[in-house]
Amino acid sequence: MNDKVFTKPIKKQFEFDEEVAAVFDDMLKRSVPFYRESQEITQFFALKQLENGGVLYDLGCSTASLLIDISRKLNSTARLIGLDNSEAMLKQARKKCEAFGADVELENANILEFDYKEADVFVSNYTLQFVRPLVREELVKKISTSLKKDGLFVFSEKVISHQQKLNKDLIECYYAFKKEQGYSEYEIVQKREALENVLVPYSEDENIKMAKNCGFSHCEVVFRWANFATFIAIK
């Protein structure tokens, strides 16, 4: 289904409700530059880490597209666990998992409070940016603590630049991309206003510093397009 959520005046802040869940896959493809390529990188490292089995958590799994793709390529008996606090998203995820016959566990959960078991991989696709900065580092510490030694945390985030003109130009570049995907100026403005104070991005350096402060020995960007980046942090 095509994303038409912001073709009408917004009445509330952005949330992952039934309306968004119904068009979310289309929204991702048209709103996140090179989304498929960043997901393929995430899959590659996740599958290497799970060659001999293990546990993977996907935080904010939305409609479970990543987990379904990993499940189809997996050659071990690893557990794939998707967590999301939007029942509307999980409803779509369950339908997709059933259609593809994917062996994926899905739970409605608060990722800040969930009792994680020891894991080999954590994935977070554009989820940290929706976690309030006051508790974001607390979540990353929890992820680090739950990972085995040499475990991976692969996360993608929208990023900012602290150089004012560059940041402005990166945003302009991104909006040009969205227009190329068929979004109107009106839709772009509407979504920007709906996301105000809901999506709070960090810079590339701030994300790396946060990971290292939380117990990761190494963190770097493995894919970036303008103000979108995919990071790998190693326990």
C-alpha cells in the first residue's frame, strides 16, 4: 500500500499507529535512502555472527522485514526475536512471518525494560533516535551488558552535523531525495512537523562516543548516505 499518511493536515505527533503500520514498508523504501543496501549489510554481519547458532534481538522490529530476510538465509538454529511496542506494527509483522513461513519470535515489549537473555547480535534500525536522549545511553548499556564477548550491535540512525551550513545542506539533499520518490513539498513539511521532538538524532561522532561509553570496544560507520548512517559496535 502506498504511503499517503501526510497528504492531509496532521492532527498529532508522529506515532506508529494502524495508519502508519499499513504503509510502513512503502514509507521506509521511499523515506530512507539506500534502505535495502543498508539492510543487506546488516544481514551480512548478522548471519556471519549466527553461523553456529545463537540469539539475535531486533529492537523496534516494525513489520519484521529484516528478521524474515535473515530467517530465509539462516543456516543454523539461531533464535530471531523481534521486539516492538506498537501492536499495529506487530500485527503486520505476524501476517508477513506467516506468509513467508519465517521462524521468528515477536513480542510486544518496552525495549528499555525488557529482560534480555545473553545474545550474539542486537539490531536497531532507526530506533534509537526515537528513544529520549535522557535514557538512550541507558538502553545502549543494557544492550552491551546483554551481549557475549565479541558480540555485535548493528544500528542505523539518521544523523546530524554540528556544522550549521553542512547540516542545512544535508537536510536539503535529503528532501530532494524524498521529492524524487514522489513525496510533495506539503507531505515533507507535514511529516517534519509531526516528527518534531519525537525523532531526536545524534551526530555520527556522538553515536560512536555513546557506544564506547557503554562498554563497546569499537564502533564505526560501515555505510552512510548524507544524513543516514549504519554503525557496527563490537563488544
